[in-house]
Amino acid sequence: MKLKAATVEAMLATDRRREIPDDLCTGLYLVVQPTGKKGWQVRYRHGGVHRRMTLAAFPTLSLADARVRAREVMAAASEGRDPAEEVRAAMAPKPEDDRDRISVLMGQYYKRHLKGLKSGDVVRRELDRFVVAAWGERDIRSLTKRDVIDLLDGIADSGRVVTANRIRAYLNKFLNWAVERDILALNPALGVKPVAKETSRDRVLTDVEIRWFWQACEAEGFPWGPLGKVLLLTGQRLNEAAQITDGEFRGDAWHLAAARTKNGRAHDVPLSGAVQAVLDAVERIEGRPGFIFTTTGTTPVSGFFKARATLAKAMEQIAEKERGEAVEIPRWTFHDLRRTAATGMARLGIAVRVTEAVLNHVSGTASGIVSIYQRHDYAEEKRQALEIWGRFVLGLMAQGADNMVRLEARV
């Protein structure tokens, strides 16, 4: 129909919805509802699909203006754009200046709270890794208790139950902070229980597992191979070793400032001959921080979960080749290497107080009145202990599969 202004004005309603095309403007339709209301609609194709776009009601939008607007829509569609989607996106509600977006708030949380905490960087890294990665672009007010439960269940189902419990605690504090700052009315994680009860681990690698682990480290290469060896030979914590820099070396000792240790106590780790050989073989990547275990030169390595899985798989392959059959190695963690070193030194007759000094561990014989009045740092004893432990580990490599001889030593 050749629509005219008078025709549109006089068009009467019927008992059904009517769509009248305009012969002078391709794609433009006058829509007349049974109620008598009239409006304009334009039809076009986008990506091979027919689309409809409502323009406005008549007489708010006149016939002449409707034709102009319809031609604009058709021109946009011919350029490959989707005018209806563009209008919908423009009208969608957005957080004011994105200030309530989770990724933005996480930055503020770090600046105003976490940055001043000793463990702040670790917490921020874990929150970025799991929370921001999943919800970074969401408005914090859109989070529900179900969202929190689903996130934690997903982490736990990947085999990281302890990590799920840690994320629950970190996330709960972040959301409480948002409540305190009047960003949220209620913490959506309120009442969410730990994913599972944690039990104290007592996993210690056996002598043959130590040998398989060492061989796996050699097969894997940089960065996880040498880092794994350093963890086993020194018994230090994962993050402390992963973030080691050249500037922390003082002669043949590795100095950890108080800010770098979990318990806030400065710590010196004598470098045994075995450790020095591992570190000397690492090719340095230039970077101002001086990180040893880095692939970028600016940040230390990360991705410990995948790294552990890679080394564990390599251990099983080595064991299967050696034994001629599939070998199931009980699950271990990087922290178990610290326990393995401590247990190994005890087996070698090294005194508990010396082992605790090596681990920078304040408990047992180093607690109470002793920690107040005893300032002896056991520097020489630690050096002897780590040398003996290093020789023992290298001895396992030398003995091979058929002759596992334990080294006897005393301090």
C-alpha cells in the first residue's frame, strides 16, 4: 500500500493485529493493534536472519520521519551492523561508572585493606585467579548465594578442596568489606559452609618417590624442574622459593627478609652444594626484580596446581618405565616436599631444634621461653644439616633402582 499521512491517520482497527507495508520505503511497516494503537516497525536481515525493530508509535513518529528512520536502519544493516541490537545495548542499564563491577572493587579492596597485610599479595592473587576470573565483569550486587556455592563446588570438583575452602574465607572477607562500605546490603556468602572438612596431611615421599620426583624435575626442565629441586633440598615454603631473587643471595646463604616469610621472622637458608648446583644451572631472564624462577622477567612463576600435576604425571611415567607396569603414586603437594625434607633430616639423626631452624618453624622446642631468651640462630648446624640432606638426596640418584642405600649421618 502506498501510505499517505491522511491514510495512516484514518486507518481503523480490526479484531486482529495488522501489519501494512509501505510501498515507498522497503522494510517499513505500519502496525495497527486491535486496540487502535498504531506504530512503526522496520524489517531487515542480519547475518542471514530476519530481524524486526520497533521504531516508535504514531503520531509520535510521523510517516515522513518513520521513512527517514527506516532508511537509516536499512543502511546500517547493509553495512553488516545490527541496529536493533545496538539500540538494546545502548539502553541496557550499566553500573555507575562501572564502580560496582567486581574487578574494580577488587582493586579497591587490595588498596584499602589487603595491601597492608602480610598475606595481602597472596590473597589478592588467589582472588584474581578464581573470583575475578569468573565474575570480574559482573555487578557485585548481582551475586547470589547460589553463585558462591557453584564457584566453590567447581574448584573442589577439580581436586582442590583445600583451595576451595581458602577461597571461601577470602571471598567472605571481601564481601563483608563491601557490606561495611555500603556497597552491598547483605553478604551473599553468609551461611556458606566450607566445602569439606580439612584433615592434617602427613604425606612424605619415600626414597624411591624422591628419586622419581628428581628425575621428573630433570625431564620437565625450567622453571618447575629446578624450583622443585630447590623446594626438596631446602625444605622452604613454595611462595618463598618461587619468589627468590638474585638480590637475596648473601655469599653462600639465601636471606629472606621478615616481609618475605610467613611468620614474619627474617630467615637465612645456607645453600648446600646441591642447591648451588641447581641454581647455577638456571639461565637468568633479564628483569629489574631479579627473579630466578620467572618466564617474563617481571613476575615470578605461577600456576602451581598445573605444575604439580605435570610433575606427578612425569613421575608415574618414569616409575612405569622402571617397573615395567603401571605404578599408582599417592597424591602429593609441593608442601609435602617441605615435610619430606624435615622427615628426611630427622631420619638422618639431625636434632629437631636444628630442623626447626632450617624450616624457620616456631613450635615445639623453639616456642615459649626458649623463643624469648634463646637467640642462637644455629647457622652452622643448619649448614651441616642441609649439606647432609643434599648429599642424601643426590645419593638416591646415584644408587639407582636396584640399590637404595640410606646414608647414615649425625649432627
